[in-house]
Amino acid sequence: MWLKKKKTQEQVKELLNITIRNGQIALAENHNSFQTRAESSLKQVLDAIAMGVPEKEIIFSLNTGDFPVKKPVKGDFYYCCERKEDLDFVFPDFIFDHWKQAGIPNFGNTVSEISEAAKQPYDYERMLWIGNVQTNIIRKKIIQYSEKFPDLIEAYDTCVDQVVDGKKDIPYISLKDHTKYKYLIDIEGRGYSGRIKMLLFTKRLLFIQERQWKSYYHFELEPYKHFIPVKNDLSDLIQQIEFTESQGENYYDNITQNAYNFAVENLRYEKAVARIKKLISGL
């Protein structure tokens, strides 16, 4: 087995091709995957194989980009999909292993740190968002809201990779420190969001913007049970914050506990690997 990194001239620019024979990886080809996405996903596949897969040749491709580039067909997998009907093509993403470049050296350790910090009361009775506004024009709106409603929203334009690399003039708030805020919001970037699964561990009320691309577990999250929904253009964000405020602390506590319970039950590395085993065993 070897991991070969090479560029491709095909339409798909970010691709991990894997062949399994006799319960072992026979070939892994990495076509221009961003950072260490391919390496992390390959580790997950190896752990899935260790759980037991059929003794037959299994060939598949994992598209490691932020969104699907074509209609899924058997043997193609993505980190997200648009419709529930396409869930059989959706892998758990690479972040279940790590995303060191974004300050997540190990997923399990990171969510443990978040869970521990979540035991403390929040410090700030407002919403936090921090991210790169260049990846989606809608993200600029949250910055505008924070300027207009500073008592309700705190938002920062940052590129976390640069901060982790040592560029200290850019704002940075760790995922663990997100628990210092009463409300959190996830806003789509270039494609699917890898951050939602970690925010669900914070025991802070999470607002999720409607979006096209969704991770596999997204379809199991229920509005007003696990999170507060917000329109894609954020036009109802202030209204939704005010609605939540009017419902009282019991309402807040119920939703945040539901979200935390869901995360603990469903969003662990072992669960992600078990899903991969099931998906590739079905090929």
C-alpha cells in the first residue's frame, strides 16, 4: 500500500482514489487534495477496514473538496450532499481525524476540551461568529450586524489557518473559548461546514443558517430541538435572537442539552469510522 500524490487534469481536482484487496489497501492515489485531507480520510478508511470489510476488491473515489462537482454515482463519495436521498454517497469528513492547520490537532481531544469548558457558565450574553468572509458574501452580513447590534452580536473576519501559522494581528477565538458566549452561529462558506459537529458540543445555543450543502448527520438535526434555524440571507437573524430571548432559560437549556446529547451519541470518531465501513462494504 502507498499513498501517491499527483495532480490530475480532470474536472475533479481534489480526489482520493482507493483500491482495497483482501481486506488491505492495495492502492491510494491522492490527486491534489487540500492540506492533509487525503491523509486523514485514508486513516479513517484504514480504521474502517480494521473493523472488518468483505474479502473482495473494493474500488472507490472520495472527492475531498468542499462540495460535489457532479451527480454522485456508485463508487463516488463526498463530504456532503444536497438531498437526503444522496446520503449513501456521503463520507464523514476529514476533521473527525484532525485539521491541524485550523487549530484542531485531534478531533477527540478538541471536543473533550469543548465539553469540559461547556461546564462553566458563559461570560457574554451575545452571539459569536468568527471566520473568513471571503469564502461567502453572506458572511459579510454578520459583520455588518455586529457593527449595527454590538450588544447582540460579536463577529470577526479572520483566516484561522494564518493565525495558527503565527500571524498574530488577525483575531482568533478557539473552539473551546466559543463556550464563553451565550449564542453561536454557523454560516456556510465555500461549501459544507465542518464546524457544526464541534459547535454541538458547546452547550451553547447554536443558530444554523439554511444552506445547500450538508454533512450526513445534518438531516437528523431538528430545528427548535437541536438548533435555531436562520434564513440563508440572515434576514431573520435578529428576529430569531429576540424570539429565543423571549422563551426563557428553560427553553435555552433544553435545546442546548438536546444538541449536546446528539453530539455525544453520534459525532464521535468511532461512529464516523463505522459509517465508512458500512458505506464501502456495500460497494
